[in-house]
Amino acid sequence: MADATQTGPASVAQPGLLRRAFAAMHLPLGDPFAIAGIVIYLVFIVVAIFAPSIATHDPTEILFTSDFMLAADLRPGEEGYIMGTTTLGRDVFSQLVWGSRSALIIGLMAAFMVALIGTIVGVVAGYFGGWLDTIMMRLADIAFGIPFLPFVIVLAAFLEPSIWNVVLAMALVLWRDTGRVIRSQTLTLRNRVYVEAARVSGSSDLKIILRHIVPNILPLSFLYGSIAIGWAILTEASISFLGFGDPESISWGYMLQDAFASQALSKGAYYWFVPPGVLIILIVSAGFFISRGYEKILFPKLDR
Amino acid sequence: MTALISLQDAKLHYNVGGILSSLRGEPQVVKAVDGVTFELQKGESVGLLGESGCGKTSTGRMLVRLDVPTDGSVAFDGEEIAALKGESLSQFRRRAQMIFQNPFEALNPRFTIAASLAEPLENARIPKAERRDRIHHALELVRLAEPGQYLDRYPHLVSGGQLQRIVMARALILEPEFVVADEPVSMLDVSVRAGVLNVFREVRAQMGLTAIYISHDLALVRYVCERTIVMYLGRIVEDGPTEEIVQNPLHPYTKALVAAVPVPHPDQSHDPLPIGRGAPDPKNPPSGCTFRDRCPMAHARCAVEAPGPTKVGNRTVHCHTFDQAA
Amino acid sequence: MTDTLLSLRELRIGYSVGKNEVTAVDGASFDVAPGSVVGLVGESGCGKTTLARALTRVLASNARITGGQAIFGGTDIMALSEREMNRLRWRDIAFIPQSAMNSLDPVYTVGNQLREVLVKRGRLGRAAARDRMVELFEWVGIEPGRLGDYPHQFSGGMRQRVAIALALALDPKLIIADEPVTALDVIVQRQILDQLKDLRDRLGISVILVTHDISVVAYICDRVVVMYAGKVVESGPMAATLTDPAHPYTMGLRNAFPDLAGAAGELVPIHGAPPNLMFPPPGCRFAARCPFAQTRCAGAVPSLKDLGAEHLAACHRIEERDALRAEALKAATWADMRGAA
């Protein structure tokens, strides 16, 4: 009898940390759009990681033709430049490849910050309530009142234009939506019977939050995180296009601004400004496809 | 001999009107519990009986510190529960437990039964090596055959009756002295109810538990408790030995309650209930005795003055009919 | 044969669950006489709610009537088109759900909802509808002044009365009530049962009362139909069935109920759980939990046998019922079944 019941809780094998982290992300693998989004992201991530080996040139290097002329405004294919060059003589293809790096860094960092801050604020405000809740929710109200793009521009201008400041500005404003939603979700979870049961059995607040609340909230955090990716990339593009971007790093928004300033349209240099635009659309839509998948997990009834 | 549990004029009031109505000087207060006084001796089992909204569940929640009284005192073994902190609070958590109404919601659906049962053990810092035995022992205590089969299952794969026994096992796993059971069988099917009630009764006797059994059904309370406290709109109306209350209810509300319980016999009284129509409104209770608007015996004094406790034999009744006679 | 209002003949209702078909109601037959209350008793999952919903033809989308008839006023309501059924609803057959909160629209006053039924379905004029509303509210014991209130302004018991008023609006001949008092406190429960009883006596309305509580049956019903795992196992006049149950399940149910009027005796549970209807056992469905089961019980399905006086039961050992009944009163009889699955 004792042998048959050897499978106590202590002997239950703990699955690997990586697998558990993967499972905790609740990737929406049931939805074809979400899978397409994830595939697009994977491609971008691979390109961003191997950017130095994929890119044919340094994206900021000013290039010269074989006859020592500035390699300006070359068409795709001319002189071996796959997608042509810019007016300043830089390789468009290499800029696109490197641009994926800054787009992903900004997108993922902003998403991470937004999800992290929003989740912490939401869980703390919702779980503990009282004056903590009041203060945090009034701060969220203030954040709701801040006009997003001007705030990012002003902050970037004050602190010096760098992609980190763009990320910081985004995090300071966008946590409000995540925080609000996660707070209300926490409020309903806090009153679940099993949470009260955990309290009666002597679990501390921290333990209850980590064990019973956060696992139920993570999909929401990821939903808002994946929405923030798109927002962040769009915002960075807008800021760079307006000329407040980081001059040191090549991004798709910077490419658009460069093309605009160099009158690429009147030169008919579609190869210069269409690809970054398409890539922005592609990666932002991929982010929304993934968030749609999370929505389907979270709110299955929306499907009808 | 000191009482294990002692409530002294305990109150739990909720402000439901929000800031605006408070500013207007007309705060809307729901008096979930409005001045409840009783004591429980060690080993006693007491039924808290009343309609929904009478404050029975709120009272039970205060006893395990899921709610903190807004006024008055709730003491456990001589110590004010609301003041417990740190180590003394975790000591209290080991000694006082609760069995919840809905077993389908009382266990986290993401956890296996074993993980749910391990939680109180972790909190009490029971060494890992001991936990498995304790879990087995607790499941055997609630008469679950072959406890090993439940450990790795998730709650949705276990039937209601078994689930409620598991919830009971979790409450008993730290060998508490005091248990509050909040309508533990109301969500269960009739054929399994009796089984859960029998386990509760047997375990209580075996462990010498002090218990509060919350229910709206006097027949169930009678089955597990020697003493019954009847509540109406946040106050106690009658308190005494269950059998006496069943045979000869004194308070007019208890009379109606006893008369209203259906019995599983073809031959039973179909007399109209000795109670007025309408329903208790916790937001706006009548002045004086809160039961007077439905009471067939109400007179002028009932509107002015809330009746205090009157001793009638073994019982305490809160009704002006009896304090006049006394 | 006495006149019947509704007559169920071998009604079968199935659910498709994934690729499987689950028969939730398996050949139910019973009659409802005019002006009588029939209690439909059983534990959750026995098919009583499915059966009640089928009679109003509001079934879940994956449910299907797979056989049998329900004859109401000479027509089989199972064969009616949705339009013809709509004509019957409210006017001939009305429904009281378990939770009135879900059946009342929160954005309209209860008066509005009542008027809609009276005017749209009953073709009453505005003034006539107004009079009727006041009359209905008085019948169910609510101040007519509260017609202008919204559902959330009523307590649970009051909402249940509103639901009854709605069901009564067009003088139906039959009310199907799905656990109408289960969620309510004993006093309110009693008041609502008294209301239903009064309506039966005064207006001659018939009620099919779905419940799990045999105390409720004992209080109000004229007949009982006991269901177990999709099958009718016993049916008969209320007094005879509860005093002299013929099926072991009914005997067990009676033991499991606390009795405030009697001595504080022992409650005896029926151990185990009903079978999974996805894979029903070949013989009697109660056999695994029955203390009197024999080998033949696991082999063949018992059919309903007439015991006279309109009392029927489906048990292989029906002839020994008096002896079994005496056995069933002993707690030890059922305690031996602890090992039941």
C-alpha cells in the first residue's frame, strides 16, 4: 500500500525552468494569425541578432564607387548595392538590416517595461487597496492626461535623444493602461474563495500574490506587452521622422526622415523609403496579431 | 474556565454610499454585523442560523480574521484577533481554520490536490519529509478511500463530495482547535451531503474541535450542533440548545424559521407562516427591534427600543415579549 | 384513464460532446394531470433540467431530441416548428428558471417586461394590460407600486416572484419551474411554494417542479417522478412514493434527508457517484451504488413495472420491495457500500 502511494508532492518532478518559463508565457499557438505574428517576430529577431553578418556594409559608412565618386542615389543593383544607396552614399539594405535591431530593442524593452511596471502597479493597487491604490490610480489618471507624442519628444529633448530615453518615456506613459486593467483583474482574483482559503491557511500576502494572483494575470501582462511593442516601434519611427531621434543609431524611422529630407520621392527613389515603411507595418501588425491571439485566450467569447 | 472564542458587541459596518453620500452627510452604511455578543467554550459546536444577509457569514469571517470588526471585540483564547501580528498571527492561523461553502471554488484550479494541501504545511514550516505523511493522514481523516489517487489530480477531475472532503482535509491538516464551516454542503448533491456531514461530525468529536457551523437550514444545524445562535439583520435574536429551539422556539422569528423548514414527509403542517411578508433590508432596517416590521407580536415599544438579551431557562432571547415577562 | 394535460412517451434527449453522443434523458414517460404539481426529482446530471428545458424547447445548441413524444393538448410539442412552439410559449406553457436574475432584463423595469409579454404575446390593450399587471403582482404578493422598479432593486425572493408573475401572465395551463426555490432562504422558499400551491388550487394550473429536495416535493407535489442517470426509476403519487418507495434509490434519498419533525436520527449517504453517461453501464444504472444489487442487475436494464395505483418503479427486485425497504432503513445496509466507485 505504502509503495503504491510513493508519489507524494515532494517526489513530483519539477519541470525544467526553461519549459516552465515558456509555459508561463501562454503563447497563443491556437490562432493562425498569432502564429504568423510569432513567425514574423522570429525572422526579425534572427535578422537583428545576426545583423553584422547579414549586412553587406556598415550602415553609417559613406561609400564610394569604383571610380572614387560618392556612391549617392544608386539604384538597386547598381555597383553591387542590393537595394541601392542613399543621397549620402550609404547602403539601404544594410540600414534596413540594422534598423531591425533598434526596432526590436526599442519594441521589446518598452514592452518589457510597460508590462513590468503595469503589472506591479496593478497587482499592488488591486491587492492591497486603500491609500496605495488611491495614489497609484491617481498617478495613472495623470498619465492618462499626458499627450503621448509631445511628452516623448519633450523628454527626449531634455535628456538627449537616445533610444533609451524613448523607451523610458514610453514606459512612463504607457503603464497606465496595463496597470488599470491588471488592477481590476486583481480585484476580482483577490476575492476568489481559494485566495481567501490561502489566507486562512496562513499564506503571506507576497506568497498569495506570487502563487495565486500573478499566474492568472500573466496572459494579460503579455497582451498589453505585445500591444506596447507595436506602439513603441511606431513612436520611435514618428520621433525619428520628426528629427528627434538618436542620430547615432540607424532606425527605420531615421531612414524615412533621411529619405524625406533628401527629397527621395521627387527623385523617384522608392527603393529607399518604401522598404522601411513596409517593415514598420509588418512588425507592428505582427505585434497586433500576437495580441489578438492573447485576447482569444483571455476573452474566448469575443470570437462570436 | 475561559472561553475559547469571545465576541463582545462585535460590529462590522460597510460604507456603501461612497465618498459623495458621506460628504452630503447621509452616509449609507450596511450593518452586516451589528453588535453581536457570545462566547464559545472549548469543544462546543454552535450553529449560526439565519437568512442570507443576516450577518452569519460575516460573523464567521471575523472569527478567522478574513474580516476585521469595525467596532467591538472578537477574541480568540483571550487575545484580540484584530491585534494579532507576525508570529502570533501565524500561530492563530494554525489554530483557527475555515471550511468554505463552495468546494468547486475553494481550491486553486491550477494546483494539484497535493499542492493545495501542502500550502498550509509550508506556511507552518512543517519539514518537507513530513508533509507527505501529513497529507495522507488528513485525507484518511476525512474518510477518503485510497488517498494516494487524489494527490496528482486537479480539482475539476474530482466530484463535489470528494472535493469538499479535501477542502475539509486542508482545514484540518494543521490540527486546529477551532473551525468555522460556512454552509459546507449547500453546493453538494443530496445523496452525498449526508456523507460530508457525517465526516464533519465524526472528525469534530474525534479531534475535540470547537466549531461554528453556518447555515440557513435548521435541520442541518440540528444534525451537527448542540447549540444554535439565530441571527436576524446583523443581530442575535435567540441563543440556546438546538433541541430546545427546534421543539419550542421562543423568538417570533425563530418560530417562523422552524415552521418554514420543509420535512420529507407527506403529512406535514401547511399552516401559513407566523411572519409578515416582505424581506429584511440591510441598508434600511426598521428602528428599535429590526424584526418588528414582519413580527406578528410587535407593539409600540418595539419601534423605540432594541430588545436586549433576556435569559429564559437555558436560552437567551432578544425580544420585548420576554423582558416584560421577566 | 383520467384526462391528461401533458403526456411524455419515451422521450430521449442527447447531447453531442465532441464526437460522442451522450443520452441525457433516456426514454422518459409520465403524465401530468390538469391542476396538479408533479415533482421531478434527482441529483445533478440526472437529466431533470434537460427534460424540463426540452418541454419548453429551449435546449442548448448541442442538444437534440432523439426520440419519443410529448403530447400536449393532442399535439406532439417535440414535433412542432419553432413558430408553432412560439405560439404555445407563455400562453400554454410557461417557464420559471432557477435564477430569475438571469431571465429578467436589467435595463427595463419589471413592469415594462411584464407589459411586453401581455401586449406583444397576449394582444392586450394598454389599459387591460395595466389592470392585469396589478392583478398579477397582487397574486404573487408584491406591492403593485413596485412595477416601476428595476430587477436589481428586488431581493432574490422578490425577483423569483416577478418571474412567477411573468410566467402566469397569459394564464398558461402548464408551468415548468426549474429549481425555483433552491437558491432561496427557507422562509421565502415556503412563501413561494405556498404561492404556487395557491395558484394550482385557484386557477387549476399544472406545474412541473424540478427539484433535488424531497422535502419540497413532500410539501407541494401531487406526484413524483424520480430520475437517476437519465432514466425514470420510479414515479407515482407523492404520498405513496415517499412513504413506501419501491426503488432502492428513492429509499436511499429518503434516508439522506434531515427531518426536523422526527427525532434527530442518523443521516445515511448513498456512497459513490452517478455513472458517466458517456459510457453508461449495461444494466441498471444504479447497480454500482445499490446495496441490494445482484448479478442480474449489472446485466439487464430493468423496465418500469406497474405496482398499481399509478405507482411504477424500475428495479429487478421489485417483488421484494417491502423487505428491501425495511433493510434500507438501517444505516449499516448503506455503510457496506463505502467502497462503491
